[in-house]
Amino acid sequence: MNSTEPAADSTATPAQRVKTMGVEDIPEILELENVCWLPEIRANEATLRERFEMGHTSMGILVNEKLVGMTSFSYTRFSPDDPDELPATFREFSSRPKHGDYNTAFVYNLNIHPDYRGDTLTRELIWASIDRLRQDNCVYMLGVGRCPSYNGSPGEGIENIQASPEFRKTIDNSMRTGELPATRDLIVDPVLRFYRRTLGCEFLRVTPEFLPGDTPSGNFGVIFYKAL
């Protein structure tokens, strides 16, 4: 250590930085997957490798050089005038190769370590990712929100969200009528409320069987977009 460098201070603000992730970071990504997601919806090593090989991008945020948050996106084509052209499942979205004439990034993964949820770190990662999408000339950002208020998710540490009969009725009514629920009814769910408040996004569609294995959300996903 350089003799002019100040000694480490345990009370100092943790050092944060955002980086582009690569195949070499897969072991750290797997560790994050294990603490962020319920077992049924975690990505394994083969899936992560496949995504990198297809040209997907992952941005990570590190605290004291430890990966504590990450988001991933693929590059595709999209128009808000044709929402029915969107893939119907998470697997379809997250396994598409990079489009040769993309105008949109589909952000299909947001992993935040439970110890850092509710922290400004999440927003820093999201806005750093949006800056990257703008640099890559994306016109839109597409995302999908889980909605664990549908069944509730009383998991220890990973997720603890109460079921909401009101929200469940909203989603069930949408499935029966084919109509998109009002934003005020969708943001009863805390995950969807977070995306709406953080991004100012517009909700597009409630999709059944979007993420099989996501029992808390009833396997539903709510697709949203933001003009960049």
C-alpha cells in the first residue's frame, strides 16, 4: 500500500460501481440468483451462458467489489402500436438473439440482493442501465413486472409480500374481459408500483403463464414500456 493512502475506515461509505458483466462473472451471478429468486425461477449456468452467447447485455452493481445487483436485457424490435406482436412468455423474451435492426431493449431480469432492497442502489443500477440503452440507440425499454400480490409470497429473506384479494380480483377480471386494468389498480402490487414510480412506465398487457413456476404471481407477468 502506498504510504500516502489513508487507512481503511470501517465507517466509510461503501465503494459502489457499475460494470458490464461477462461470461467470466457467471459464478458471482449464480450466487446472486440464489439469494434473489425462489428456486423455481432461478437461472442456471447453462442459461446464463446461452444469454451471453446470444448477445444479451448484463449490467451489475458492486459494493466493495461484491456483486449485489444486476439487470439483463436483450435487443429486439417493438412498437407500442403493436403490443400483440410481443412474445407471450419470459422464455421467449429472454432467449431471443440480438436483433440486427433493434430499436428496443427488453429488460428481463432485475436481481437485487435482499440486504440492499429499498436502497438507492436499485435506482442507480436502473438509471445506469437506461444510460447504456440510450448510448446503444434504443428508442424504447420494455420490461415485465412480476406481481406477487396475486397469491402472496411469504418467503424468508428472499421475498415477503402479502396476498391481496383486491389485486387478484383485478387480474382475474382482466383475464375475463381482455381489458387492461387501470394503472391505479395494478400498482396495488408493490413490484408494479416500484416500476411505475421509478420509471414512469406505461403498462401494456397482463400475460398469463408468462413465467411458469412463479407461484406467488400466479404465473402472470405485466408487460410495460418506457420511451427513452
